[in-house]
Amino acid sequence: MHIVNVNKLDPGSILGKSLYTEKGDLLLAAGYKINAEMINLIHKKGFNFVFVMDELSEGIVPEDVISDSVKQIVNHQLAETFKDVQNNLAFEKFEPEHVKQALEDNRNWGSMNFMPNVRQQVNLLLEEILENHVTMFTSLPIKSESGQDYEHALDTSVVSILIALAFGYDQRELKSIGIASLVHDIGKMIFPQIKNKTQDDMTKDERMLMREHPTFSMMIIKGTDPDSFLEQTTVAHHHEHYDGSGYPQALKSEGSSPAKKSHNPVGKIFRHAEILAVANTYDNLITGYLDSNPRTPEQAISEIITGAGSLWNPYVVRNLAKVIQCYPVGAPVRIANTRSKLYVGYQALVMEANPADQSRPVVILTHNTVGARIPPKMVDLKGEQYASLELSI
Ligand SMILES: [Fe+2]
């Protein structure tokens, strides 16, 4: 099967992987022959990509970082958690100081015991990552608009864990960073009317309020689980920048690698938060969440690289580039260049990733340089000393 942009989906295509609603319920099952009505539904639900089965891509089996069943459980439980926060913490006045005071005084914490569930969800994610020896994030953002909060939380959590794994973090720290990543934006959930507005659509007061959401997230986590100090600090710092230009506290980075250390200097960005900040930005870029302009993984990484040393910790950016698979199995690519100049300009599907060099996977050529369909031909680009690819999605 292979990945198809929903805008290029033809009636009659066979769905390769099931699609689920934001709450984890089945929307369309794998194997369905898609008709025009279903394409409308897929559009309406805001999916960017789907998997399609055809004889051309018969031998192509996409690699799942996290299985659909675990994704469903995590999405479903996160939906409950976010709804719980929304229902229990409604505010009448929206000044940041009023909200902080109300969160300090809140007496509803007892009924909102979601942290054990969040820990359980991260256990499931970690189990799959460690047992399957996953080291790379191989997904394109196959997400629905309505479920973007949970899907964003889940993918950010997986990317954070993979970056932390590349730094050699132990299981305790991997777990902590995974938990903080799942609930980093929980402070936004108390403002359902504001949270999905773009920066341009917000009033000045709303922007001021949203700049405090890391503090609100921290206070909500602290209120429900006072012992979660690492997670509280991570979410509180997730919008701080390396050079001190971030918010809400304008903290600076310590300036060194966030690999495991015995302590973290007070007044500097907590190293877990430097990882979460990059993972969060990566997912926002590939989904186009902030500006409705989704980037390819490669574009997102190069955009983040331009902020290395100013916005982001360069050591973290380096590990992001290591853990993101830019050309996932099943992705359509254009061969932009090869050392031998063979196949330049051809369209192909990625069949088997090459962990040693992402740009030289095994591909199946599907179209020639003028876009005409050709008999499928398997080519192992490892045979090239150099190759460059472009995602054609
Ligand atoms: Fe945030």
C-alpha cells in the first residue's frame, strides 16, 4: 500500500488502513472501495493523507511506530482527560491573574485524577517503542482536524521520547518526558473558545492569556498530582527559547547538551523542556497547525535547523534530524538526483527504508520523467553513492 494525499484521492481506490474518529471509533475500515461520498467524509473530517492499496504497491508494508490499537486507547483516554479538565475548570473571567488565583484555589482537583491514566498511556507507548526497537518516527501526519489536540499530544510525545532515547535517557526519564509531552497543552483546554484560533484571530488579551498556558498546564498537573515535579517543570518551560526570547518566563538555555545530568541549574530551561519544545514545533509544522501550511518532514527539519542556537538547543535539533524518517515506507517520491544520473526525475514509491542513509532507500519506479506510467521496477538506491529525493505529496 502507499500514501496518497487526500486531495489526489480517486473514487474506486481501496483504503489500505482504517480511519478512526477523534474518539478512536472506526470511521472507514481498511479494504473499503472508496466512493465520492466517502472522499467527502474524509475531507470533512480533515484528514491529510490516507493509505491506499493497489497492485503497484502490493509488496509495500508501512512501518507503524505505534500500533493502531494503542493509538486508539491513548486518543480515547486523552479525549476523556481533556474533556474532564474543560468541564471542571470553567472560568468566567479570563485575566491571567484571575485564572492563576482560581487554579490555586480550586477545590475540584479530587475529582480530576487523570495522571495515573496518563502514566498508563505512556507505559503503552514506551512498551511498543522499546520492545520493537523503534528509533525513528516514520509517520506522515495522517490526522483528523477534529482530533488534532489528542493526535498532536500523542505524536509530540512519541517524537520527544525518540529524541530523548537518542540522548541515552533511562526509562524513568523517558517516561517523564512522555508524560509531560502528552499533557503539555492541557492548560489550553480551559479556554475552548480561544485555543484553536490563529494568532491573528486572537484579541490582544486572548494572546496574553494563551502565553500563560504553560503555567496553567503546570498548575493543573500540580493540582492533580503534587509529586510530579519533573513533569510540571517540563510543561512550564515548553515555550521557552534557547536565547531567552520565549515565554512565559523568558528563561535561557544552559547551552549544553540535554543528555542526562545529575541536576539542572535553577533559572535555566529544564533540559526535558528543550526536547519537548523541538518535538512540539516539529509536529506543529508538519500538520500546519499554527498557520494552515503543512510542511514535509524535510521542510520542517530545515526550518527548525534555522532556529538552532537561537530558538532551539542545537544538540536537540541534531537528534531530531536523526530520529525523523523523511521518506517513510509507502511515500511517493521524486528522484531529484543520483550520482549515476540514472532515474533522475522519475516518480517512485519508497519500499524499504535505509537506516544508514535515508535518501537511498529501496524504491519502486512508477512514472518516468514526463509523468507517464511505466511497468513497476524495483531499484535499490543503496547502489548509488549519492541520491536526493523529494516527497511528492
Ligand atoms: Fe503549548
